[in-house]
Amino acid sequence: MSLRQSSRDLGLGVRFAFAGGREGWMRAVLTALGVGLGVALLLLSTALPNAISVRHDREQARLDWSFTEEPPTAADNTVVIANTDTTFRGKDVRGRLVEPEGPRAPLPPGLSAYPAKGEMLVSPALKRLLASDGAKLLRERIPYRITGTIGESGLIGSQELAYYAGGEGLFAHEAGSNVSRLTAFGNPNPTPEAPDPVLALLNIVVIVMLLMPVAVFVAAAVRFGGERRDRRLAALRLVGADGRMTRRIAAGEAMAGALLGLVLGAGFFLVGRQVAGSVEVMGISVWPSYLNPSPLLAALVAVAVPAAAVLVTLFALRSVVIEPLGVVRSAKPTRRRLWWRLVLPVAGLAMLYPMLGQGRSNGSFNEYLVTGGVMLLLIGITALLPWLVERCVARLGSGGVAWQLAVRRLQLSSGTAARMVNGIAVAVAGAIALQMLFAGVDGQYTKSTAQDLSRAQMQVTVPADAPMAATVEKFTDTKGVRKVTAVWESYLGDASWNSENGPQLAAELTVGDCAALREVAKLPSCKDGDRFVLDGSEYSVDGPKMNVPGKMLYIESPTSGPASAPEKEATWTVPAGITQVRSIEDPTGSRRGGFLMTPAALPKDFEGMVRGELYLSIDQSVPDAFEYARNTAAAVNPLADPTAWTASTTSDKFESLRTGLLVGAICVLLLIGASLLVAQLEQLRERRKLLSSLVAFGTRRRTLGLSVLWQTAIPITLGLLLAMAVGLTLGAILLKMTDTPVGIDWSSVLSMTGAGAAVVLVVTLLSLPPLMRLMRPDGLRTE
């Protein structure tokens, strides 16, 4: 057989697909739809690495804090920038106050000029939000006039909420961690972090488990309409084609559908790329320009999909005898063998076995072994499921008419039924394994904050220039705030903070009324004007040493650096008779040291030099109670930093990976659902005459509808059981690899299984209306 002859046969198959009448092109279109949906998601997957990289680069390019210990002095090329980030109804808003100090001040990415005082530049998404009816509280918090928008280069996503507003006198607050003076934006010396082996493993497994269901369904899509195609091939045998030629022609037909699927997939991807710029999923959005597939990976998809179509078709026809008078497929098929189907999962286990117990302390996991092992285990599902369905349906007993119709159909074409649920089974198995892995290592990336949510639910850091009594009164009068515990903080030293060596001894200074001080220390008695020193435990060894009557102590200035040093520093002489008290855990879960003072005991020179830490107890039954508190903080001082408390915090990288998994899983399930619907409609179309004949002989439409439900329910049940077994096994192995105790989160396992079953159920229900139309008598008409 020459290459030329093979090419001619493949070309003949392509012609049959598009010029072989209504049946030919309908099969090609259905195949192209299934393949196109898969190709679109594959192209999206090849674009994700670039999207992640661009988001990271843009985030790095707009970094706006000083990376040096000593900030630069004011010049015509400096800008002062203050972080005024906030949250509005669960959505983060990136805010910055900017004050250029000269004509050559650097511009952040996305800005062509700085806003004037009282004006701001906003992201398109924030502009839309502020213009909406429900954003009244946010407009009060950000009361600047909008004069323009931030360009795409200054935003990490199309739906990011961000603004730059003009400020004045910002560097007076430089000692606060949210104000910096810059000569350039970005990190001048980016140093890559040491890779975390467990996060790298999660990343590999997430990618493999998101792509495998897509690949499985693309392989199944090229086999749409197989029975009608084989009957047409029998006619070719009748006019003189041999068996090999007919198989090559069949491969050509499949390749035609796959090529058309590539075109449709590219179109779906381009449409989805534009749609992606207008949506936000799990708090993540992108610009369409981010989604540029890697040329090499896109070329690999373009070559692999048609090649897979040819190979899958030839493999599927290996046991089909196409003769001039028909296709020997309706006879009882040869029983499927089990031994070679077990080779795939066993080989996968063998590849993963050397890494058991490796954990994060023994270097990175071998990415090739991980990828290969996980792929073989998941591919093993597609090999085992047809055998499992065949064995189970062969033993099913008698029942009602609908049951018998469904069982007999499954007994005659168990492979077709298994192919339809292969993608769901692979997706569910991967999801179960990943949920086990995420749940197992969650404790390594989630840390308790130690914040006592029974004592407060929000903390507000207020700059030193905010008046103490007025600030507390404003928060006390805020809607939804039940209680305010206010303490004011600074540091005392035994020498000038601006001297060459600085103080040798230093201790905290905490100021508050008696009720507030009782939140940080065990007080025997207290009245306004009292002073205390904490007992000098491990939390404050210097406090008692500095409690020497007549000793002069210096308070740390709220500004820093020689250029901002006051002409005369504020000092305090330690009086005699200061009571020593025991420190207790404050609402943040930490213990303080140093000196405690009530407001009347605070030296006049110290006023305006202590910053506030306010702990708010919020009445969460009041709608938008946190928003009212944030608005009060912005009214007190634009640089006030309100933070809602949580019981725990999670690593950003771990959380973003988990969010990426959820977004990817949603996309994969939607794809599989749409593709399953196409496959179901194709199956019903092939059986149109049979269904019409049954109705003509008196079979009730309700009975046929139930038979279709049973034909879907039986294989999906078996598929989900197999998926649970493989998913639990793979999850246990991955946990062993990370040296994490094996545990099963049954709620997650059942939810993943239920999600897969729900997709199939929805697809089946959507296919019932077309089924009813196919049962009409005109389905018996032929040409």
C-alpha cells in the first residue's frame, strides 16, 4: 500500500463527509460541534499560562512601595503614594492617593497624567459600579470627582475595581506602612521565590485533571454516527472496495469532522475570548489580550486532533467486519478482556510509587512521572468502564417494558453508552482526587489569626493626627457598631530615636480608658489619670527596666528619617509609684509590654504622636454594617485602615490555585454537558426510524422516554462508582506523596459525584423534547 493510495482514500472519506448527502454532512457537523467545543477549551488551556504570566507581570510592574530601608528625599522625580485599599460588599477595591513632588515624578502603568487633588482616575469596572444605584455607600467613601479611566496596562483584570486619587501632605504619615515615596514603580530587584514542591504538584495535577476529560470527549466525538457510517461503508464494499480501503475512508470522514471542528473550535475560542473580558468568575477576570495561546501548543492541538480522529477511528473499526451485504455488528460481540485494561492503572500506580512519602523536604516531585502516572490512572477509567458496563448489563434481569428496552439496547451497544459517560467519569475522578489533596494539605497553607471574634469583628488603624475622643465618638455613633475598644500606641525609648545609635531600651506605650486597658492587662483598680507598667514577662523585658523614677524617656515620632525629625523631641519623665500589672491577651490574640496610660495621664507633648488601634464589635444583623464602619474610617482619615477579622488566613498562591481549579472545573463541566447533549441528540437521530416504528406498533411515548432515562442512568451510575473508586485511590496516593495523613472528605466526594450526575440528568432532560419529536410517524419516511 502506497502513501499516495492512503492519501486518496482519506481524501475520498473527506469528500463523503461533505458531499455524501444529508446524512454525511449532518454527521460531520455533529462531530465538528463536539470536537469544536473540546478544541475551544484546549486552546483556552494553552492560553492560561500566558494569562497567568501577564497578570503577574502587570502586578509586579505597578508595585508601589519602597524597597529600601531609607526612603528617598523629596525631589522633582519623586511621588508620594498611599495605600487606601478598601472592600465593598465582599469585593476588593484597590485604592491609591498620589502626590507627585515634581514634573518628573514617575507615572504608574495605565496613567498618562496624575489626577489633581479632589479628582480621581478609575478603572472601567469601578466607574460602572459607582454609577449604579446600589453604590451610595461606596460613593460616600470615595468622594472624588472622576476625570478619566485607568488604562489596561495598569489593571490586572477587566473587572478589577481600582482608582488613583490626588492627595496632599501624604508624607507626614510616612511612618505608617501604607505610605511610600518612590522614584519608580515596580520591584527593581525581583527575586524568584523558592518553589514549593507541594504547590508545584498541585499545579501539575490540576492541569492534567482539567485537560483529560476534554481529551477523552474529543476522542469520543469523532465516533459520532458510527453505525450509519458503517452501513454506508458496506455499500462501498459492494462496489469493490476492500476492508482496509473502507477503514481509511472512514478515517477520512472522521478527519473531515475533526478539521471542521478545529475551525469551529477556533471560532468558539475567539468568541469566548471576547466574552471572558466582560465576566468575572470567583473574583478573577482577565483582558481578552491575555488569552493568547502559545503558538507551539496551539500547533500541537491543530495536529493532534485530526491525527487522533484517524487513529481512534481505525482502532474502533478493528473488530467491526464490514461486508458487502452489511455490517457484522448486530451479532453478539466478543466479550471484552480485562487483563490489558488493568495494565494502564497499574502502570500509573507504578510511576507514582517511587514518590510516596517524599513530602516537601526532599526536593521537587518528578513532573514527568506525576503527569504520566495521573494520566494513566485516568485513562484507565476509559478502558475499564466499557468492560464494567458490559458485565453489569449482561446480568440485569427482567422488568417493565421501558427497563427491557433500555437493558437490551445497552447489551447490544454497551461501548457506545460507556463512551458517552467517559468524560464525566474522568472529570469526577480527578475532582475527587484533587479535593482530597486540597483538603489534606489545607492546614499547611491556612493559619489561624488568633483574633478573638467574640470580642471584636473589625480593627481600624488610625493615623496619629486623628483626635482621640472625637474619633471614638464617631465610631460609637456609627450604624451597626455595638462597641468600640480604642487604644492608642507608640514606643518609648531611653534615648533619642534620631540619635546615631538610637535607644538601647525600648518598650510599647498603650493609651486608653480603663475599659480599653482592661482588654490588654489585669488591672487591680483604675481611674482616669492612672499609669501602669506591664510585668516584664517574655512579651516586654524592657518595660520594668525603664520604670526608674526620674528617668527621661523619648517617644518615637510618627514620621521617620532625619529629614522629618522634629526640632525638639517629646519626652516624659518617669514618676514614682507606677503600678506593675500582668499582661493578658488583647483582642488580636497577642500580649503587650511596656507602659499603660489613661488619657489624663498622657503628656500634652505626646498628643498627636500616638496612632489608634480601634477594635469594633459589629452588629451583623444590620445590613451593610461593615460598610458603614468603613465609611466612618474614611471620614476620620483617608489613610485609616479598616480590616474585617477572620478566624484564619490562607496562602494567596494556594487560594489562587484552588480558585483556578474551581473556575476550570466549571468550564469543563459546562463543556462536557454541552458535548453530551450533542452526543445524545446524535444517538437519538440515528435511532429515529426505530423509535418511530415502536410508536407505530403501539409503544407509549412515556415508555420510550423512560427507556432513554434508564439508558443514561445505568451507565452513569456505573461510571460514577468507578470514578469514586479511582478518585479515592488517586487522592490517597497523592496525599501519601505529600507525606500527609490520608483522610476522606465525604461531603466533597459526594458533592463532586452529585455534580457529575446532575450534568447528565440535565442533559437527559434537555434531550426529551427532541425525543418526542423524533417519535412522530414521519420518522419512518425515507428517500
